[in-house]
Amino acid sequence: MNAPVVFEGIGASPKRKEDLRFLSGRGNYTDDINRPDQTYAVMLRSPHAHAAIRGIDTAAAAAMPGVVAIYTGAEMVVGSLPCGWLIHNKDGSPMNEPGHPPLAQGKVRHVGDIVAVVIAETRPQARDAAEAIAVDYEVLGAATSMAAALAPGAPLLHEGAPGNVCYDWHIGDLAVNQAAFAQAKHVVHFELVNNRLIPNAMEPRAAIGDYDRTTDQHTLYTTSQNPHVIRLLMGAFVLQIPEHKLRVVAPDVGGGFGSKIFHYAEEAIVTWAAARINRPIKWTADRTESFMSDAHGRDHVTKAKLALAADGKFLGLHVSTTANMGAYLSTFATSVPTYLSATLLAGVYTTPTIYAEVKAVFTNTVPVDAYRGAGRPEATFLLERLVDIAAKQTGIDKLELRRRNFIPADAFPYQTPVALQYDSGDYQSTLAQALKTADWDGFEARRKAAAAQGKLRGIGISTYIEACGIAPSAVAGALGARAGLYEVGAIRVHPTGSVSVLTGTHSHGQGHETTLAQLVTDRFGIPLSQVDIVHGDTDRVPFGMGTYGSRSLAVGGSAMVKAMDKIVLKARRIAAHLMEASVDDVEFDRGTFRVAGTDKTKAWGEIALTAYVPHNYPIEEIEPGLDETAFYDPKNFTYPGGCHICEVEIDPDTGAIEVINFTAVDDVGRVINPMIVEGQVQGGIAQGIGQALLETCSYDADGQLLSGSFMDYTMPRADDVGTLSVATHETLCTHNPLGVKGCGEVGAIGSPPAVINAVVDALRDYGVTHVEMPATPAKLWHIINSGRQLAAE
Amino acid sequence: MYDFAYHKPTTVADAVKILSADSDARPISGGQTLLPALKHRLNKPTSVVDLSGIAELRGIKRDGNKVVIGAMTRHADVASSAEVKAAIPALAQLASTIGDNQVRNRGTIGGSVSNNDPAADYPSAVLALNATIVTSKRRIAADDFFQGMFTTALDAGELLVAVEFPIPEKAGYAKMKNPASRYVMAGAFVAKTGGQVRVAINGAAPCVFRQAEMEAALTASWSPAAVAGVVQPADDMNSDIHGSAEYRAHLVTVMAKRAVAAAG
């Protein structure tokens, strides 16, 4: 008896294939891997934010029990950790690009910079020995904040970066922009800080270097979102190991959020040292190291002004940002405030002229790079706060002001003044749906009811757009990207018809093993259990650029579609031979090949078997096998967008704030697995609420990390997030074969301004136009308290 | 963590013997403070004396007009104890809000009180309820016990054995949590016992302390309004990235008001 057929294709929500191993503790993470004769590495890190190294005495440490080797910058002289995106200054000259040695060369530039690596038989032995290393530091003045780094006479981090400036970049036509402001009826000015965040993936970073002297083969196991990119960066730029001698494996990875895109020093150190000692070396970060060595996110200070006509139409936007790079350039740091942020400043609006300039600054802090949203949350937060402030200043209702400036649904494709061309969207509809779900019209009654209980209630909205699946390669290259931005999908149909997909994307929580398999199930008509997704190993997957920027489905899924197209074409030719029909007459639909208009059919499994057992086979015309690879380079970014509405309540006695409910209506294009999309959006919103209300990285003036543990860095917990209502409204991407846009980052991008707009709304009687993130109870109480004092005066 | 010797005595006398012989030995009860410190190599004891094998340190009993709680009694046990809920509901409620489930199922009252973390919950109850600390060699009044940040009247080698709480007529506890650690940012425990009012403030200053002005106000009139007008000076309050001294001083009054309201 056949089991009932459950639809598992596009649009279904089967349970995640990967969860059996994750939820039962059977995941295979980097730290779970052990190699024969393995040693353990501990990194000796700088306790100072800025210091010259006068000497390192390792003699006592080297003599300690179990110590195998100790290396410093004196021994490890290799290439610099590379930066993957070249930005040009306003005058056309290239940015300042100081080197980033994996082990410090004479100087340390942030607390956590690596001074030496100790390798021992056990981790405690390595740690004991690291404590016995005597480093003679000459402590230098630190520049922790961007203001301190840009001040006259500031301590200089790098000889090659005068004034601690990396670049001074701009986009847009300043003269046209100024002309728009000259005609404005209203000009709204605004300054804000986009707070620095620490990613805190659940799994700390780890790396194992392994070397086989007999084959000269290096293997790196690492917590990475993109193993092929690491192989390229580390092999070609840092250690000069050719690809065929370097395998990079990124097994199960417990969360990345961007922080595991980048090539880190520890990966190069264990790979290099493993070849020197001819033994495997494992390094696993503890949580303290994660805080001081995972690339941080955000950290922009922005001044903006918006020009409006009398009717509220936006005439022009001018934005000046300083962006913190930290002590060194992390892999994609330079692109975040520029091509991933300034290009989003049109938002969902028809603003005809936009000018943006960005000054990137070196400071004595951990390097800053892409973190969930990467530049787009910064642009969205600025715009959506600015629109609310403009509404207040012009007296135009905040919804009406947005509606008047929306790009209309019939205006696509829409060319913005900041390079991007949006392909599709329907902002009025997502707005209308969100307003209805959130009962926007009933808010005033809820506000009054809260006031009767002594609470301050506020509602906030954000109508946003973002750009995912960065592309095409040629355009990105023209803008300074030093890598291609295509993706690879290899589909192997096995003789009995089951399928292995080798994808260049990487899953570290997103559920690719399910979502990507659903594409195959939908196309080939085979059960989900017959499809496996293979990723995270440069020796198994032909090539790939990895997972970031919500690109896996839009770019990686599209590559799979191309490979499946090739397979279906070949399979139809085989079927045509077996059914003695013309290939043009053979149709394929979810597992069945049929001669059009007849009852002659062949099943998927028969064709697969025939391809590998080619007895009755057109061998002169078609090669055996059913195995195809495709590279897909997108024509454009995808543009998810939508509307987020947040309702908060503040206790004026303590400043305590509660998210009462949060509504998201997102257009992520076609939805493959609604359950996974909902989870992705929920997680993103939790991170957005974290940024808006809870999280911030604090350094003191000497460069010590004050928020260096969970005792002081406020991660969002379930009870901080409130009730989330997540829905989607689809408009299809017009340029990829699936019509998908991406859902990984929308939650983190759209939510922070909705939350802060709600906070400012709740404080409407206290004379504030803006509250910097995070809006902590202490901060809110001080605002309320001084507001009360103002009222009393 | 660094290497240390591990002992698991079964009597208080044996534990005291080991601890008295070695000033670098450390007792461990629930381990919620000591273990993280060991893991971070912030503490390097020669030996760790595990108190979990000592049966006499465990348990809750009603003794006349007192509730006696053994040092090794876990927060979860205090929170769910019928005796405590009936006699001092505010104490059970306090215990139910310490840390999270994992902490409450490991952490003990003896560990918390001996450690005297300024941001801990129990010290405020001990002080406001005028409890007596019973140790391996003497009895110490609450007013004499808490001496400063992480400092108590306990001598080297002296173990906290039990805490005796007189049963109050009224008691209440309210706190504002630190958003990151969820330890106490400012808390107030108010109690009226035998006609005497005591108000203990935790979290806000380097050590738990009695708020005399609030005690006087509540003695005159037991009501939230009575403490609402008492201004806590900010001078000696803690200040950090989570809240200024001024904010904490303000919270002291708000929490005292809420504690009185909770006490009824």
C-alpha cells in the first residue's frame, strides 16, 4: 500500500531535515572534530588597546610541560589578511590599506590582537604556557572612538593611514543635490549614532589545521560561512598555498550572522603552524575571546538632511557618515558603509537626488565588518527615523508622508539616484496589510487605556527596502569588489533516482538542507527524503561563494535551477529514445516523462537508471550519467521590502520598556518554505529589537572592552521580544528563475526604526525627537525625568 | 581552570577542618559564582571543598516563630517550600526570581549570603528580616554580618550553616533587574517584625544597607505613599554602563514603594 503523498515542494512547510541531529545534540561542529595526534593552540592576546612590542620572552613557557611550539610574529612572516573590497576616495585615489598580519609585527592595535600562539598536547597546558610568556609592552595612547581617532594629534594606528583615515568616499552629484535643497520648503536636520554590536553566534569560532607531509596537503576545518572564499583568501594571499593543496571544510556551524564570513588570523595561524610541527592543531575560542576577536557590526555616526517641498514630496537627501573600521580592515569592512548602505538611501521613496559621503576611520578596537543586514540596517534606520521627524516638523501625518513619497507599484523597474535599479515591489500593499494586522487605527484607544494604568504607550512604523544577493559580478567588480558574486550548483542524480546537491552556499542555521531540497522535490517529483544537500567542503563542492547577504536561495537556488534545467533536458532526450518519440514531444512534470497527447510515460527512476546502465541508449549522441553543474551570475540584486510596526509600553517610574507586539509584513518574493521564512524573520526581528533596546558594545577611553561578557552585553531573550506577528506579501523577483528575494536579513533591517519610532511616540509629551539606540531603561528614565523637570520649570 | 584538590566531606566538622588547615582552600556549594571564576582562571584555590555531601546543611524547618533554612538549600527549594510560602511568602517570592531555572536549581542560600555580592537577592531579605546567621562556631546578627562588597563577618575556615528568619507580620520585595546580567540593579526588602520596621536595599550600592529614613517613614505609616517621598541620596550609589548613581538612587525609592505595596 502506498503511503499518502504529502506535498513537500515549493510552498510547503516540511519539518527541517537537519533538526534531528541539531535537536538531539548530534551536530558535527568544528570542535567536535578530532584528528589523530592532535595538539591544541591557545592565542596569547594583547591586554592593551595600543602598544609597541619591545620584546617577547617565550623561554620559560617553551620549557613547560606539554608545550610543542610557540610562535610569534618573528617566526610567522606571511602575507597580510586581505581586504576584499577596494574603495576609492573622492579624488579617485585608492583607500589606505594597511596590512593585517595574523601575528602582531612589533605593535598591537586592539585588546585581543594576537601576539603569540602556544601549541601544546592539551588545551590547559597551552593556556598555562601562554600565561608564562613575558611580553614587554610600551603602552601607547589609544584612540577608541572615531572622534578621538580623528582629533588633531590623535595616536596614529598605521603609518600608511595618516589621520587614521581609511577612505573618504562619496556617491551622487553634489551640485544637483545642493540645487534641490535651495528649492526646499522644509529642510529637516538629523544626527544619529548607529550603535556598535557584537555578533555572539551561539557557537564560538574554531579552527583545526591539519597537514599531510606525504602529499603536501593542507586541510583547514573552520567555522565559516564560505569555505571556498577562505581557501581563496588564505591560500592565495596569506600562505601562498595553491587550491589543489588546500582543502577547507566548514562543517555544521552554529550561527554566523555575518561574523563567520571573514578570513580570520586564527585560521591562517593553525594552517601555517600545523605544517611546521607536522601535527594537527585545534583552536577553539572561548566566549571571552569571541567578544574581543569576532568582527563587530555597525558603528556609524551620521549627519543627514532631507529637503521637502510644501506638499511633503522629498526633493533631496544629503548624508555624511563616519564609519568605524576598527584596528584593521576585515574582509568586507570597506563595502559595508558604502556600497551596502549609501546605495540604499532611496529606500522606498522617489527622492530624486541623493548625495552621500563616508569617511572610514581606524580606531583601537576590534575590526568592524558585515553583521546581519550589513549597511542596510544603518541606511534604513536613518531614513525611517528621518521620515518620522520630517512628519513631525511639517505637520504631515507620518503614514501620509510615506504614501506620498512611495515608489508606485507601476513604476518598476525603478532607477534610484544611488546606482540601484529596483525590479519589483508593492509598498502600499505591505503597508496596508501591516496597518490592518497591527490595528493601527485602534491604537489611540490602547494608548489611553495604558495611560490610565500610568504607562506610556507608543506605536512606530518602518517601511523599508533592502538589497540582497549582491550582483552582478561585473558591476560589483567595477565598484571595487575583488571577488565574483555568482553561485554554483551541482546536481548529481544517482542511478536509482535519488539526488545529491552540491551547493556553494553554506547553511549555519538557515535550513538550506530543507529549503534547497524542496526545489529538487518540486522539480523532479521525488520525495524530500531522496534529496541530500551537500555543502561546506571545498573537496566535495566544485566551487562557491558562500552564504551572506541573504543570497543563498536567490543566487545559489538559481544555480541549482540552471543545473536542473540541464538535467531535465538530458533526461528528456533519454526518455525520447526509450519511448521512440521526438525530444520536443516529451514533456516532463514532477517525475513523469510523457509523450505529449499520449499515455506513453516513463518514470523518473527509469530514466535515471538508464542513464547509468546504458544498454538501450543513444550512446553516440548522449553521454551516460545524469550529473550537471551550473554557475549562476545574477543580473541584479533582489529587493525585499515591507512594513514593520512596533507597539511599546514604558513604565515612567523605572524606564522599563516592553515590546507589546510587533507586526511584520515582508515581501521576500516567492516563499519556498513558509515555516522557515517565519523563523528567519522572527530571528531577525529579535536581533533588531536587540539593537534598538538592549545591545551595545562599550569601550572605555583606554580601549578596554566594558561589555566583554554576557554580564554586561545584553543579548535579547525571549521575554524581551514580545509577540511577533509575521506575514508575507509576495511580489516576484523579475530576474531570477525562482522569483525569490531573500528573507535572512529583513527582520534585522526593518525593525530597529519601527521600535525607536514607537519609543519616541511613547515619549511624545517629553520633548524628544530622537532616542539613541539602545533605548535602555536607564536612558529612558533620564529622558522622562528631565522631561518632567522641564515641565515643572 | 587551574588544577586543585577536590574534597567532599560529609560533616561540617570535616569541612571546617580542611578549610582551617589551608587558607587557600575554598568551599563550594552551588558553584554559581565560584565555578565561572574558576573557569576564567580568576581564582586559584589549592583545594575545593564540596559541601554537597553534608546532609546536615540541607533543609527547611519551622522552629517556633522562626524559619530555619540550611546553608545548602537551593533557591528552587526555598521558592517552592510550603513552610516558607506560609510563613514568609516574600522570601519564597524572592527566591523564585533569582537568576534562571538552572541557577535556582544549583545555587544555595548559604553560598549567596556568604558571597555577599552587592547585586544578589538574599542579603536584602536577611538584613530586612533581621535574620541570624548560624555558623560552624557562632551566631551572627544580620546587622553585623554584611561588612562591604563581597565581605562578611565570616572568619577564615568558618562555614555558614543555616539562616534563621524570624517570621514577620508583613514583608515584601521588589527589584529592578540589570538588563544584561539580570542581577539586581536596585532592590528593596521591607519587613515589619514584632512591630519593628526594617528596610534593606540591595543592588544599588557596594553593599546591602538599611535605609533608616524609610524605616522611620514606614514606622509612622505603613504605606507605599510613606516611602514615596523619601529621596535616596545618589552619593554612595553604584554607577556603570547600565545605570547612573542618580538612576539607581531613584530606583531605590520606586522599589521600596513597590515592596511595601507587595507586602500589603
